[in-house]
Amino acid sequence: MSVKPNESIPSPLPKQLKGVIFTEVFIPLIRHEIDPRDLIRLGAIVRKKNRVESYIPLTDSLRKIQMVKLAGFRAKQIENQIAREIVPDSILQDPVGQIEHALNVTNFIVHAKSALDSMAVFLTGSLNLRASGGDRDFKKPQFRQAINDVVLGPYIAGLAGWFDSLQTIRDEWIHRSFVRNPIVIGKSAVGRLPIPRDVTLGSKAWSLPLSKDNLVSTSEFVDFHYSRLANLFTTIVKRSIELESSDLTEPVPEPVEAESQMSMFQTIVTENMKVTKIRIGTMTASLRLRSSYNPHK
């Protein structure tokens, strides 16, 4: 395969694969929470109905969800690494670890809110809601009340408390304070890098007892928020399949297995070359995601 400068590498997908619209998504990163076969089913229907453009916000949401997953995964990795390095009669200092943990937890929350906003924009168009600009936001009661779909309406209404909580955390860490994450040495029921339940307390949170009433472990924090984000996205996808297929004259196409394994990201070359192989980078190849997410929390 020959590639010229500034030319994108052609897709390796066979021409008969018609269901891929969720591109630039690393499927192994999210496949345990979001069924890639549903993504392909929806993509096949949407392509057939020439409605791909209207699904761009939902695709963008999934691209952000994978960033949420990765940021949460990294934060949990850092806490686990610090836990392994704690030894008796020794004080562990790891400023870089704490900074990276705070960075990943902040990114986790910021991109979770951003993913929600993209879902809200999608639903505005999909359900023909009378909302625009900043009014397309799940944190606003009037937007949630406007979602009169028999499935999505009650489901989203039930997440009102979570939307408010996520917004409070984001606003506190972005506009006013930051992630305070002292390393806990000794017995701890809330992990080694716990997070206050009430982030608006700032430094005062650390004068309270180090208990589950006041703090949560990094793993619990990540699993709580990510599970709700992934489940909401899945609910929207499944409902979209139902709505989009309701007026089809043919059955919903079954996904081709190869499609559900694809992770297509763009690459641009700047010089002539004859491509003999496509390699997987070490950061992708070394990623180990097993046991990184507890969907039951």
C-alpha cells in the first residue's frame, strides 16, 4: 500500500461493512460496559436512513466516555501503586503520584460532564426538543422535563441527583478549588488517596474523621460516576435502535463480528512511503483493563 504526503491511511475495513459510525473509539476500552454490537446495529440503521450527521453528538459523547474511562483507570492505578509502596514505620512521600492522581481525577469529572453535554445535544435533535445553547443541559430541570420519551424520560429524571452532584464537583474543582488528596498511612477504610464526599468543604474535609461517612476511595468514586455515565449512554443507544428501526421495512441488520472489533483512528503521513505493516503502539498494547471497573457500585 503506497501513501502520499498529507494523505490519510485508507481504512482497512472491507467495503461490505456498513455499520461503523462510532469511529475514533478504542473498543477494548469500553466494551465491558457498552456493547459494541449495539453500536454497529445502530450505525447500520442510521447509515441506511442517511442520518449519520444527526448522530455526530452521540459519537462525540462516546469519544469522551473513553477518555473518562482511561482517566479513571489511571487514577485507580496510581492509588494502587501508592498502596503497594507503603511499608510499616515509614512515611511515603510521592508528590508526582499525587499530582498525577489529582490530574486524572479532575479529567475524569470534566470529561464526564462534557460527555453528558454531548448526549443532551443529541437528544435535543433526536427527540425534537425545544431547547438550544446552554439550555441543553441535564442539570436543568426544564430540560429533563422536556424529555417526554416513555423510556428515556423516567430514566433521566431518576438521575437528577447525580447530575447535580457531578456538576457541583466539576464547578468546585474547575472554578474554585482543586483535588486535595493526601496519602493515608495506616489503617484505612477509604483507600490510600480518598476523595471527600463533600468537595465544597475544601481543606476542612480533612479535619473530619477518615471514615466512609466523610470520604470515598478513588475506586468507589470512579465506579460510582462512570457506571452512571456508561449506563445512560447504553440506554440512549438501545432506545435509539428501537426508535430508528420502528419504521424500517426490513429487519435490523445483525452486526458483522469484524465490525465490533474495529478501532479506527486517523493517521496522516508527511512523506511518500510504501506501507508494509500497521503496528500497535506500546501504550495501547500494554494497557490492561481487567478488574478496572465495578459496574455494580
